[in-house]
Amino acid sequence: MFIQIEPSSDIPIYTQVANQIIELIARGQLKGGDTLPSVRALASDLSVNMHTVNKSYHELEQKGILRIVPKSGAVINPIVQEWLTNENSRKIIGQLKPIIAEALVLGMSPDEIRQHASSILNDLKGE
Amino acid sequence: MPLAIFLITLAFLIVVQSAIPFLLKRTIVFGVTIPEEHAMDSSLVSFRRKYSAAVFIIGTISLIFLVLWSANASVSENQLVITGLAIQTGLLLLSMALYLFFHAKTTNLKKVKDWNSRFTQIRVADLQSHSKDSILPNFMYVLPMFVTVGLIVYTASQYNLLPDQIPIHWGPSGEPDAFSQKTPFSSIALLLMLLVLQVMMLGINAAAKLSGVKLNAGKKKSSQLQQLAFRKYTSWFLLLTTILLTILFGFMQLTTIHGALQNDTLMMALPLGFLVLMLALSAVYAFKVGQGGSRIPVSIEEDETSSVTDDDMDDHWKLGVFYVNKQDPSIFVEKRFGIGWSINFGNPIGYLVLFVPIVLILLIAFFV
């Protein structure tokens, strides 16, 4: 269960960490009930500030992906249908829209977009 | 006797110092990170060879000089000790100077050849590293302290038996050659120093546990196995050192209390045995484990990723030796030129772990 960050990227490091954790969950490598390493441990492994990792964990907590339990640390929530509330799906669609729009503006055809979307899905869901 | 000690340590220094470039990771050359595929660049190979050859040849010449010179009957023991120390210090300074020279050359070569530009620099971590970590539990380091505390209590109970002059320094032959007036403090000063050392070792182990497991971007899995092995063996090495120190100091304390135990052969053999054993242990450790476990054999297939490389962190390594990173919560980091741990100078806890004990020991020595 490796995560990697690119310190020179434009994407802030805490977002990179959060995204990688989400990806590990989507791939089924991390499951509900699994604990993430302590903020200190992950920060020292990646040589980043503890606040950075803390921020990623809190972002994931806000999204309902993990629970921060005093003493036992950050625990992944089981993926349950309830989390996909109307509000959540509205938010995700809202985030997809500008990306799809950008792709269209830059000349990607709707078919290509669909193709990319399904190949990403295959990658995450496939073996 | 001093000659034998100097010859053994000097020979050890020559072998280890000249072997160092070959005990290190291929991708860190004289404290500079080099992408895997350029690590064996011909200039870098020649830098390594030149360093080793210079240390080895000059070291061997001075060793031969020491032997020949000491055969001269007019040489006093004092002269021998001073020359021996001077040669050892000289050899260490020489390796440092050579290191700095090649560090500058490697830095320059990396810049001129622009090795970094084709790669994206990344840092990798495994979420499970720490659950697989087998650094010895801290309580193992507490056990030898019971021996020390037991000896302190025993010394107190035998206070009347103690001589009026407490030995505080031992000569090369194991005979005490400096004494201090008997007081409750001076009678246990040696044990207090031992206790400080034991606490320091405990602190090092605890700090190592809290330090990051740094993986190599191109070899995630094998570097993880090596890192974990490095952590495990280093903590075993430290524990063995602690145990040997406890035996040595404990024995010296017992001979002070019971003069009858002062057996000349044993008094000489024990410190010498300690020295030889420590050198042998360090050599085995250096050659078996290598830097960050780089000599631990692993056979694991890695996914080839040629477009990424390790984040070089060169900016955080002053002169390629001193790690200063305020962001990194690690207290210790693996050494870049050498084998073992080094302090993260950006994290003040590291100073506490190493320097407070040294100051305490100096204070005890001063007030005895």
C-alpha cells in the first residue's frame, strides 16, 4: 500500500496524500475498519510537516471517508450506501462538471471522455 | 600493550574507512543523490576508487611507520600513545578532507550533466511500514538498568568494604592509575555514568522508532525490506553494545568493592576484549547490513518506473552530512555517508537524546 507524493507539483501535498488514500480505498486495498498510520509516522516517512498529514486526514474525515478516533487513530469508514447522500452526489457532480467542460473546450470529443472515464473505472475496479 | 590497541583500532579504521564508498547505497555518492541509472557513471566510479585507494595507502603506510618506529627501544609509552592518537586523528581528518573534496566534485558533476532534469522527483511511503517495523521494544533497554540499580544498592550495602581511594581511571594494562577520595558519590560515579549511557541508548532506540522509514522510489519493495532490516539490526547492535558496557562497568565496580577479584589477566583482558568485540561487531554490522540495509540481499521483482526518481533532498543535507529539515518530524535519519543513524538537526529532540547524556557524563567525571 504505497503512496507517493511529488513535492514539486502544483497540487498541494495534503491533497496528494488525501487523493492517494482515496484511490487505495477505491481499489479495495484499504477497507473499512483499517487504520491509517499515525500522523507522525506518515509525516516522517514522507519527510513532510505533521500539519500536512493532519490536514489530509481531516479533509478525509470531512468527506466522511475516515473517522478520527482518539487513541486508536484514523480509521477508514466502511463504504456504505448511506454516505452517498443527495448532497454528496450533487457535490461530486459539481466537481466533475468543470473538468468535463475543460476537456470539451480543449477539444476532447464526448466519446473520448467516456472512454477515458471507463478506462479509469476499469483501472480502479479491475484486478 | 598500548601498541596492540593502536594497531588493532588503526587497522580497523583503515579497513572500514576505505571500504565505506562500497558499503553505501549506489544512489548516494559522497552525500549526493544520483538517479539509479547514472549511479555507475565512470567518473563516479573513479571518485569512489580514488577515495578508497588514498585512505588505504596512506593508512597502511602510517601503520607500517608506527610498527617500525615503535620497535625502536628508545620510544617511551607516552610518545607511543601520542603518536598513535595523532595517526588515528590524522587518518580521520584525511578521510573527511577527501570526502569534502569528492562531495564537491560529485555535486558539480551532477549539475553539469543535469542528471535530474529528465526525472520527476517523488517521495514514497508505505502505509504499513510501521506495523512491520521490528525495532526492539524499549523495555529491552530498561532490563540492563536493573543490573546497574542493583549494583548501586549493592555498593551502598558494602560501603564499609570500599577502599578509601576509589579508582576513577584505568591504565592500558587494566590497573587503576587515578583515584578519588571515597564519598557516597564517588563510590557510585562509575555506575551513574553507566546508567546515563543506558538511558542514552534507550533514548536512541525510542527516537529511531519514531523516525521515518524512507523508501527508494525506484525500488519500493526491496528498499522497504532493507530499511526494516537496517532498523532491526541497528537496534540489536545497540542493545548488544549496552549489554557489553554493562558487563564491563559492572565488573570494574565489583573489583573496586572486592579487591580480591583484581586478577591481573582479567583486568587486562576485559577492556581489551570489550574493544576487540566492539570493533568486530561494528565490522560485521557494517559489512552485513550496509547503509540503510543496502547489503541485505533481497530478490524481489520491482515494477520498472524510469520516469521517476527519488526526491534528492540534497538541499536538506548540508555538505552531504548534516540533515537539517524542520518539516520532517523524524528525530534521526539514516546517515548519508556512513552507516547508522544521524541527527535531524532541524528537530531539537535529537540534541537532547545525544548531548544531554554527554554533558551529564562530563559533569559526573568533573565532580568526582
